[in-house]
Amino acid sequence: MSSTSETTVAAPGFDATIKSGRQPCEAMPDRFRRWVLGAAWSLLPPRIWGVPATLWLVASHYTGLRKATQGIPDPEDALTNPDGLAGICHDMGVESLMAGYRAGLFPHSHIGPRKWWAPSMRMVLALQNFHMEKNLRRRLRNRHFTVTFDRAFEDVVLGCGEPRPGRPNLTWITPDVLRAYLDLHRAGHAHSVEVWDGEGNLAGGAFGVAAGRVFFTESQFTRQRDASKVGYATLNCHLQKWGFVLNDGKYHNGHLAQAGFEVMPRSQFNALLARHCSAVGRQGPWAVDDTLDVGNWDPRA
């Protein structure tokens, strides 16, 4: 098994990593490329229709035309176009980010200032509804992969920022995002899932943030077939056994729908957060419980 210090992952826009003892920085050519690709991505339908409102929100925030929000914005005041844009995330510190997550917000931006988002509909998994295909159960039973938690957090975040086959080389995981989530990880709020192959290579993974009894999935990646699915099934099994009730996937997509995630209105989602994020969660670094048989896990039992 590769240790954290032995595993290195190349990600666009980084010329160093935290583990090397240097702060990561984004080279100018990479930053220019990200801005060009981000602008092009924003101008594609239907996103282009939300560009005027986005530019107005950013400009009014920095010119004082719009009253600056103290702390975090109210998610119910988020724009409808673009859906869920709630304000500028000017503080990526641990306390600010955790307050945002508990309120149903998350930070995201390809270009420009970091922004708070709270979509009108959220893709949410009630853990008892998690669904595993038969092929995935066979993968888990065959133990082709080994899964760990919190063993290589930085490598997982960098892996999530890697280019995806058939997609533009555009990522929201910039050096400041890496630093912010590393701080959350050190504070015990952000966690990673690592999936290793038989030769000790990082085959896939995921990371996210835990608040009380709710987990917010931020991103996943895979380098080998079914690696991220194995990791995600292992994560959700542990979340349920540890007393978590929800896993937030943010936006609708087919893969999440197949896994049992369902669309939930923002008001209902935030009501659940108010109830469950204040509960006592699992503290400190996470570790896989080897006594759990994920391949035979019945979420509804």
C-alpha cells in the first residue's frame, strides 16, 4: 500500500503540493487557460442566460452597490438564474465554510471570485435508499480494490482536479481550494476515500465534508473501472453504520440517480440540515471498519 508521502498525483495548474513543503501555486499559462475555458463554459446555453445576473452580483458586491452580506448569505435569497447563486464567498476559512455547509451552501467557481451556491433542487441520498448493482457487489466481494479513509487526502483532492476523458481541462479545484479543504481536513471536518489497486496505486477516490449527521460529497474521480463506485459504496455503508442520515450530491446526474439519490427542494433540504447538522457527528480522523461486509450490505435492514 502506498503511503501518503509516496503517492503523487499530477493536477492541472499546480507546480508544487503542500506535502513538498511549499505552497501550491497556479502557473500563469494554466491560469490563463482556466479563465479562457471557464469563460467559454459560462457562455454555453443554458448557462449564458445567467451571465448578466452573475456579473451584476459580482460588480455590485465589490462596488458597494449591493449591501455586503455579513457572514454567509441566506440560501433562500439565492438567484433563480443562475439557479442557486447566493453571494460572494470572500472567506474560505474553516469556520466560514462550516457555517455555509450547515446552512445549505457550498463554495464553487471556475473563474472570478469564489461564490456561494444553494440550488433550488438538491440531489440527496437518504442512506437507507442507497442502491448497489449486482456487478458492484461482485467487485466488493472479490476484493479487487482496497479502500481506506483519510490516508491520502491531498492526493484525492488533486485527483479530483485531474482532466476527465472527453471533457475540457477545466477544474474548480485551484490552489486556494486545495488549501481551504486541507484546513478543513486538519480540523476534522473534511474526509477522503481512497481506493487502491493490488499494486498500491491510487485507483480512485472521493472527498467531502461532514457536519453532524450529514455528509456533503464534493467530488469523485476514477482511474480504473468501478474504483470510485467501490469507494462510494464503502463510504455510504460506513456513514449509515455511524449514524449519518444524508449524503448530499448537490446536482442531479444519472449516476447519482442510479445509486438512489433523489431530487429534493431546497427548503426541505435545509430543514433537514437544521435538524441533523447540529447533532454530534463522528469526530477525528476516519478509518475503515474491517468488520463491515460492504458487499453484502443491506441499507434497508
